[in-house]
Amino acid sequence: MTSIELTVDQSRRARAIKRAREKKIIIPTYAQMKDPAKIPARVKESLKDVGLWDVDPRNLFRITWHNEPKVKGGGFGGVNFLELPSALTGVSARIIVLVGKWFPTGAHKVGAAFSCLVPRLVTGQFDPTSQKAVWPSTGNYCRGGAYDSALLGCESIAILPEGMSTERFEWLASIAGETIKTPGSESNVKEIFDKCWELRKSGQDLMIFNQFDEFGNYLWHYEITGHAMQEVFEKVAGSKGRYRGVASATGSAGTIASGDYMKQLFPDSKIVASEALQCPTLLENGFGAHRIEGIGDKHVPWIHNSKNTDMVVAIDDNAVVNLSRLFNEPAGRKFLASKGVDDETISNLDLLGFSGISNVLSAIKAAKYYEMDENDIMITVLTDSMELYRSRLKEMHAEFGEYSEKDAAADFSRYLHGQSTDNLLELRYTDRRRIHNLKYFTWVEQQGKTYAEIQEMWYQPDYWTGVQDQVGEIDNLIEEFNKEVGIQ
């Protein structure tokens, strides 16, 4: 059985408590992130003058799906979500999307980063007064990690590929202590891992929080995103709604962990893993480069529960980048209105960043494959918004010129309503095992995991539930930490 290490180092913990006291930091619990009604009233009151992206420790309490969708001073309410109409998706099934824009940093990865950091902070394994926090990422995770580090007043190193969007680097320049650009783009994850090994050997006092093998990432999405999906489903289902599954890019295999939670509630539901067609690692052991920023490929993350995955879908990155124009260019929005898409939906399409568009297409393909009807509900996640991709639209303008009504009609027909069940595989037991076995080459041969660990992950019945069951223990450690900090 695996678990997040919770051994306490008393001397380091004492220094972390002192730092938290100096910075007036209160650490939110998983219970509070899941249900903001449990956040103290004095904290809620103090947030009324705080901007969503402000480097203010009180924003730790905004690591939740329940933020009021406001740039500054928002409170808490229901989960932020949209239901995409059939006029847009082209399927009868109901496609529900959780909205990630309304997290600090504009992406839900700030939660995953927080969940990797906090167990080590409150146990004293990580010392914010002396150690640098290293955040290897293909985009949003390192932004979230640098932000969390800034709130703690500790030094951080953000690592991401040089080919990521300009917006990511511009913001990191003001938050991270150091930003390291690794060669390549979205699919070049090994180069990020290589840089981590270089840093380990440098003699610096640092701790690497690798989202691809940190079970804090898995746990946050299982517990927080999973419960958010349950809440949304119960709100929209009515008397006839049937939960059919979650679709998510594998990426670091954090978000898709929400499917594990939902499958425990709905055992017949599906977990649909997606990736870029240009880099079909799960689909056919393939490799390549692609433009769906934020999902990382060419390996299987250590924390991906492949034994619980039902389908793999590959999405053409041409569909994603062209639909980003359809959804955001004036000619594209005008065309969508002519096809019966309502004004409210159109006005919200900038909430879909590149990986969000890919996730929606994955849900559409699954809905078509399983012949879902108007009572069937698929849920997916908009990890970030077009706020992080505006430079990409400018680049496409420069390369391809103005976006016309003809372009819109072509993209709508080909990439949206024209989605089919190609480049898709419903997984047999042996397919799931094949995907799991791919972990060996990255994690055992290259990254120091053991043969015993990879075997246990597949064959030990309680391997994944061992992590899931740690929420209460971590919350107790957080509450004890806060009590000793003594901030009211």
C-alpha cells in the first residue's frame, strides 16, 4: 500500500511554524477547500479587499472550486461550472464543464501544487526558511507552485519548456525566484526530469515537488475535484440524469483522479483519458510533439491509475488551435450564433483554454462512442482559460491572417460537429496493463522507482485507497500546525 510520507521532523516544523507566524499564514484544510462553508467567518470577511491573484496568504483559502467569479473581493458559492448546449457540442448528451479560471493564478493547478507542498510543510519535511521549492511542469503547475511558495515567503524555481505561451513566462518573472526554460515544448517532459536531476546534484538545499509522481497531486483532485463533480451532478441531474463518466487529459494524472472518486459512487461510469493525436503514447506507445499546452506526454505519469481507466482518446491539436479561434474571434462567435448557440454560452467561451477545448472534444467523442442520449451526463474540466493563450491568437493572426466566416464554418463542421469515434480505444484488461507497464521505462529505469513499487501499484488491491484515506490525517496535522502558529 502506498501513502504520502507524513513523518514529522520537529526542528524543521518549528521553523516552518515560525515562518507562518511571521507571514500571518493560516493553512486551509482539505475539508475547507471542499466546503468553504467551513472557512472561519473572519477569513471570509478579510478576503473582501483581496484580489484573486494577489500574493496574499489569505488567498490560500481561495484554492477551491467554489470561488465567486470575481477578480477582487469575491466570496464563496456553488461550484463554478457550465453546461454546453447541443447546438455547440453536436451531441445529445449533456456535457458539463468545471471552470478553472476562478482559482488564484487562473488555473486549478494551484490546488495540486498546494496539496504536494502542504503535507511536507506541516510535518517539517520542507523548511521554507532554508530550502528552495522546485516546481517541474509543462505550464500551470509550476505557476501554482511558485505562487504558493511566494505566499510562504520561500524561494522557488519554476521549470517549464521554452515553447510554452508568453503569458506563462511573463507572470512567472514577477513571482518565481528563478525560471528555467528546458528544450522543446509540451511533450518534452524528460528534459524537465533531466533538469531536476541536475539540480539534485548541484548541492543546493532544495526540494523537488514533481507533479508526475507526487501523490498529493492525485489526492487533491480525488478529494476536491471529485467532490466538486459530485456536487455539480447532484445539482443538474434532476430525476432522469445519469452520470456516465469523466473525460480528462492525462497530463500529470492529477485531474483524472477525480474519476476514481466518481467511479466509487457510480461503479458503471467511465474514466476517459485523452492525449494529443500527435503524441499518442497511451493509444499506441507513440511519441511526437503537439500544441495542446498543459497536458505533457511521451510518458505515463507514476500517479496515473491506469487499472481504473476505461478509454483512451487522442485529440488532433489542429482541432484545438482552430477551435480556439472559432470560440474567440468575432467572426467565429457570429457564426456560432447563426447555428443556434445562445448568447450566454458564446460569451463564456473564453473560459476554455487549449486543454479545456481538448477535454470537451474528448467528452464528445466518448458520448458518440457510447451512444449517449439527453439523459446522459459527461463531466470534464476547463483547467485554465484563454487568458493564458491570447498571444497564441496573435500568432495565428500573423501566420494565417484574419479569421473569416468561411473559416468558422469549416472549423465548426470539421473539428466540432465533425468529431467522430476515430483515434479511440476502449481498454481491455491487457490494454490497461500495457499502459501501466510503460511506467517502467520512465520511472524504474530513469527516475529511481523500484520494481517492487511498480508491481505493488498494479497488484496490491488497496494501493490507491491507501492514499485516499490520508485526507483526515493530513487535516489533523494542518489543524495542529495552525494552532501552534496561533494566528486569529
